[in-house]
Amino acid sequence: MKRYLSLLLFAISLASCEDLIEVDSPDFDVQVEKLTYQVGDTVRFRFSGNAGNITFYSGLPGSDYNFRHRTALEGGIPQIDVTTQYGGGGTQIHSLRLMVSNDVTTMSKEGILAATWTDITDRGAIAPNTTVTPSGIMDVSDLVNPEKPFFFAFKFVGQTDPDKAAGNWIVHAFNAKTLVPDGLAIPVANLQNAGWQPFSILNDANAWYSRGTPIVDLVIIGGGKNAPESEDWYVTKPLFFTKVSPDTGTPIQNIGSNALDAYQFIYNQAGTFTVTFLVSNNSVDQHKEKVIQFELTVTE
């Protein structure tokens, strides 16, 4: 009986080996015409050989093969910039303040008032009139705690004044990013995706609001001379300057699609980029891959 069981197990083992679906290593290569291009040029990659799956990494921020497993940044510089405009006859030019905090516990009026805020208005330029004014880059390294979320807010404070109008503010741009040692800026948030929430602290007749879908700008109408006193905040969602999503490639071919003999890509910014083609053959039992890389220089 034992001999019979042994033979049966041996037969099953052989059958399992015979059922294993094996794949070959990709016999595949990529050629590129040259290694230096200008912004706007079409880079053409020519393929030879065979591979079931091809994923393309351009080397641009967000598509760098070397960072496909990265979830945290080290040695980066947190930066913020805004673009503002002041109108509506306003002459209370200090009525807009740029505020940051890392201890907002609840996104409510009470939570905003209870938080500790730092005024960073003096770190950049704010519009003194109807001129659209970029703030320039504001370094907030000293205020970012990697262990805590970071909040940014536009704070409007309008005073009742018989001679000076509170006026209207328009925010045309907001960018939060992390400058990494290689000189690239990793986006954290912008005007469209910062998750703005308005909070009226004083005088509900005034309120921040956004225009456009997607958002084109942020606006508050403060009013003219003798307008009621007002305090209004527009606060971002929690921002994280050191946490990032892993970079991803673009799948350009899979086992169910037609085999490609070429691929082309256009770089719209200058720099040196490591282009990567990750090619693989897969089955339910095996995975074999090959990495092909080029270093391209793109000039203005």
C-alpha cells in the first residue's frame, strides 16, 4: 500500500511539472536615433525582437523607473508660490495674509481658530494693486514637520474704514512642491487640487469662492469704504511634502495587443532624462523581464 501511495505521489509530481507554463526571457532590444534632442522634438524608439509586455518610463518627474518604489522624499526643500491681484478699488493692501500651520485638528471654524498659524506673507510678493503679481518661491523648510500634515491658508481681514476700501482679491495661482537634490520639483498641490475649504470667522456676507471647473482662480469680494469688518479663510487639505506616490510607467504593449515595432515621445522640458523600457514575458507560473535604458539630453 505504501509503495502504491509513493508511486501515486510521484506521478502527481511529474504531472505538476509537465503542467508548468514556462516563458522565455524577452529577446528584445530598443534603438534610438541619437541621444541629444531639443524641446519639442519627436524622439523615436525602434524595437527589434519579441516581448509580451512593454512599459515606458520617460524619466520625467512621476515617470522615473528608479523611483517606482519610492514613497518618501529625502533631502527635499518644501516650497510654495502664489500669484495674486488686488482690485475693486481696494486700498487696504495688507488685508490678505498667507498663513501656514501643522496642527489643525479639525476642518471647522473652531479648528481653524484653535490652530497655531504662522504668517509667511513677508516671504513673497503680494499684489499692491491690479497688477497680477507672482510671489516668487517661498521656502517653508523651517515650518514643515515630516511627521505632521501641513496646511496653507489665504486669510482675508477687511477693516471698516471711511477712507480705505477693503477691495477684492483674486488668486490666479498656487503651487506647493518639493525641490529635490537633482533639481527637479515634485508637485505636492496646485490651485486645482489643493482641496480648498472656506471658513467665515466674521461677517458671513463675505466669503471666499472659486471660479471655473477646473478651478481658474480664487476670489473674495471685500467691499468698498465703510464695508463691514470681515475675516475669512480659505484653507487647503492636509499637504505632505515628503510623502509621494511611486513613479509609474506607461504600458504601451501587453500580451493581448498587437506587437509594436516603434514608439515615439515628445519632451516639452529641458533636462537629462533616463528613459527606461521594462519588457517582460509572463505566464501564470513565471515572470521574466529585461530592463533597457538610455540617457537622453533635451536642450532648449
